[in-house]
Amino acid sequence: MNRRHILKAGLAAGALGVAPRLASAQAVYTPAPKGWRTFALVASIEPEAGATKAWIPLPTFEASDWQRAANVTWTGNAKVAERVKDPKYGAEMLRVEWAADQQSPRIEVTAQVQAQDRAVVPGQGNAAPLGEAERKLNLAATELLPTDGLVKETAEEIVKGKKDDVAKARALYEWVVENTFRNPKTLGCGVGDITAMIKTGNLNGKCADLNALFVGLARSVGLPARDVYGIRVMPSQFGFKALGAGSENVTKAQHCRAEVWLTGSGWTPVDPADVRKVVLEEPPGNLALADPKVMAARKALFGSWEGNWIAFNTAHDVKLPGSREAAIPFLMYPQAENQAGFLDSLDPDKFKYRIIARELKT
């Protein structure tokens, strides 16, 4: 199916409106703030293949209503270990260097974070206005998120006739839910090349693809939006297997979410990628969009998300300080470099690193 056929089909589906309300007895997914939880995230990195440099993303993103960063400590045998920030987005990481003759390089980073569920009514509330610099940053094109050409053309067709920002954001969200699918063969979380997705009509991938599609479409029609890169740390309190960590070993539990800025509610949570994850992975699998669990997640994930996930940063096109390599699309996985270049951050067993998450009772 080509891009225009997909677009027309999606617009027709979007015209049907939001999925109907679901009786709570059928499926419940209703995140709402009800208290802070404290987590410890421990990343153990022992890079192989002669690596002498590493960069570990830190969960120090701050949002007063849903995430508070706390202590970060580390131990190891590096000659340099320092907290640094990406100058454009403020993404914080631990930059590490080992001596060239270090036989068994290692670093263990422990970060404490508080998080809670969040829920807003899109477009309602008393959020302070978005500053001009932040607005400009979150409307800008990036290497993989252009805001012109096919992206803008597609977004304008989706929001045609929508009179306000809330209606536009919801139309984009529903269109992404209707027209994309999660591809289990996609490596890691994907890369977010949204032009290639639209041009080929292959609207598939994982969270860094599907949520990036929402973000790029939103930016192209004047809605500030951003990807939020993070990691799942606990099971879902609502029993959704697809929407939580399966164990305390969260080495492969990275997840990208999205936000759109709406007057009133401010940064508003959206996660169409997780709706498609429920479709594919929630038992027994390959659920229909009309399945109660899918409908519950779809309703909730425009305006809320569960606090069993913590954020690292919102950065795109990250040039790692001290690296000889080109910028990476985003920083959500530990990175390491040897004389030949980057190690494969999507292969933690070969790389090698491990991430453990635990809840701390306070």
C-alpha cells in the first residue's frame, strides 16, 4: 500500500472519532498521580573489544509533577569519570575514559529517581506559557525529523478542518495509532527516520519510530512536541504485560515516549507507540484495535502515562563529548568507543553492560 492510500485510509478512520468509552469491568488502564515512588537504577558497564571511552545516560530529567532526580554515584577503575551535559538539550551523561592499558575496564553507576503516574486533561489547566527558546527548540527540524516536504504535507491533511491545538494533536495521535504497527524485527527501539517511513508507506517500527512520527508531524503544523527517552523500571500496576518491565533486569527495557505542548495542560503526555505495543504483545497477542485492552490503553495514552518508567532526556542528534564518531540520533543506551568506533549498544551481552532497577521503600 503506498503512502497516499495509507493517508486516505487513516483520515477515513480518524473521522470516526475517538474510540468509545470502555466499561471499567472490561479493562482498566487509568494512570493518575497518587504518590511518589523511589527507584534505584544500577548500570554496570564492562566494555570489551578494547573500548577506552564510554557514555552512560543519566535519569536526571526533571519534571515537577512526575519525575524528580536524586543522587548519582559511581565506582570503577576509570581514569576519568565526570557528569557532563549536551549543550543544546541538557541531556546529562557520565563520560568515562580508561587508560589505554586497562585490561578490565569497568564502571558501575547508581542513580536514584522518584517518579509517579501523570494525567492531565489535554488543553485544560493553568500551565505557565512555554518560553520562546523552548518553543523554538521543540518546533525545530532534526536530522531524522524534518518538518517540511512529505512530513508537513501529511500532517496538514490529517489536521485539515481542526480548529484548535487539542483537536490537531488528537487527530495526529489517532492517525498514528490507526496507521502504524509495531515491528518485532526492528532492532532496539528503532531510529526514527520519519521521512523514509512516510515516503515508502512502511509505517512500522518501535517506539523511537512511531512516537517520532507523531512528534515530527506535530512540529510541522506548529505544535511544539518532543521525544522523551527513558527506560521501564517496574511492571504495570494495571496488569498490562506489554506496558511494564518483566523483571528487575531492565537492560533491554528502553522506551521512548512523547509529549506535545498544549496551552492549559502544558507538556501533555502521548504514547501512540505503546498502544501499538499492546496490540502486538499483550496476551494472547495480535489484538484487534477494538479489543478492550487496546481501547483502554488508547483512551489513556493521550493525556496520561504510568510512573513505572523514568526519563533520561529529550535530546536529538547527540554529539558525545570526546568521541571521534558522528552524532547519534538519541542517547537512550550506554555507548562505548574503541579505536574502530562505537561498540554495538543494542547488543549488551557482547558490549557488555547490564542495567538493574529496584524500587526503594521509603
